[in-house]
Amino acid sequence: MAHLHEALAALPQGNLTARLLQLTSRVADESWENINDLAQMIRVVTGEDQESYLQEIGERAVELFADPEERYQRAMRIYRLVDDLDKLVGTASFLDQVAQRVSFLGFLDRLIPKSEKLQAIDAGAKLAAELAAFTTINGLPGDSIADFGRALANSADEDRLRVTCWILAEGVLPFGPDFLQLIGDQVRAASSGDLEQSTLFRRVRDLLPGGSDDAGRSLILGTLDEVGGWMGELVQARGITQSAISSGLQGLLDVGERGFDVMAAALDVGTNYFEHTGTQTVARQIVKRAYGEV
């Protein structure tokens, strides 16, 4: 795995992912700074400006990330896993290279949206992956749903933005305002065969306590119940609708009349917002710890 400063430096400023996150910050009225430099992250987190002190903090942060006995590389792998499994071969690289406007042309004609059931299972699995990353970073048991819910309700910066982006891209856009109910219903009713069709569910399931279909399903449903109130309030307070999201994306994605499900599918294969903000989350947590230890 790349060094911490290299992982941050690799984060783009103007690709589709960054623009989706900027849109999310505007729609949800959440502040976000797209930090891709370790020195800048240290200054933002600590408020310090003495160069020698900043260098000491940076050196300790790099050591913590590089240590395989620590939990940070595993958390980074979880964030990357979510986006890696969403990609279709040959499409993501095409989308990421476009800086101004993405016109899919014939590509969209070949892009088949997931079934509602598979879309719901994948959305639930992504939220469970967020739980897995949270417990990993904080050294908590993997089923600490209540701790996760409390932290999420009071979250800020990249953590808040990533989950808000999940609400937009995985929830409201494909399912509408009742996305929490719909996702929960589909996951609850899914057979073992349905769950096995989701590569993402299978991979995330193995990261969670129990490691079985039923255990994974239970954690997804428990997480939805725990965070549903906060998410519903956010959607209502900010007036987040399918039309509002679609309108905000018109300058980025040209999907014509193909519908919200195609737009959601395009975001699946064309963005890596979990990895992008997850890298920033891991860096921020490491810097906080390094600052306390130096």
C-alpha cells in the first residue's frame, strides 16, 4: 500500500468524484475541504504553524500508517473495497479523465442498472462497510452499531460528507424519499441466493462479526435502524429529492431522459467517493493521534 502522503497526493481535485462531493456539500449544506496534502491536513487538524513541530507530527503520522500492527491500513482497504467492486472494466478510467462535462453517448445504452433488489442490497452493504471502517479506525467491536450511530449524528468533515453522499447517490437518487424503508424491506426479504448475487455483500459480510448471510443482514438492518432517524431528518431539512440531485448533476452527467436509476448506475461506476473521503478520514484520524503523541 502507498505511503500516507502518497495516498493523499493521489486524490484528484477536479474529476467526477470531486465534483460529486462538491455538489453533495452544497445540496446538504455541509462544509468540506478537498485536502490532498499531508502537510495541509496537519495544519488544518492541529492549527500549528511551527515547521519543525509540523514535521515531527508528519513523521509520526507516516510511522503509524506504515505499521501493519496498527488498524489504519485495514480501514483504508475497506474504503477502497467499496468502490473497487462498483467499477466496470474500462468505464471508470474513461469517466475520471473528463474534467468538464461527461456525455456517455453509446456507453449509457450499454449500461444496465441493477435490479431494485440488488441495488438495495449493495446500498445496505456499503453502509455496513462504513460501520466496519468506523469500528476498525476506533478499535471497537465490529457490531458497535450504537456507537456508530452516535458518532455519525455528530460527525463532520469527510465522515459527514461521505455518508451524506451515500444518502444522495445510493438512497434518494435510485429509490426516492422512502429509500430507508425500501432498502430495509429488500434486504429483509432477500434470500441467501439474492445476497450471494451481490459481490459487495459477500466481501463486506466477511469483514463483519459472524461472517454469515444472516449476521450480515442483521448488521445492515440494525445499522439502518440506528441511523435512519438522523438521515430522514437531514433529507427533509435540506429538501433533498431525486429532482434536486438530478438537476445538480446536469452539468456533470448528461443522461438525457434515461432516468434516475441510470444516473445512479453511472455514479456507481464513475466515482470512488468512499475511497476518496475514506483516505482523508484515515489521514485525519492518524494526524490527531500523532499530534497527541508528539
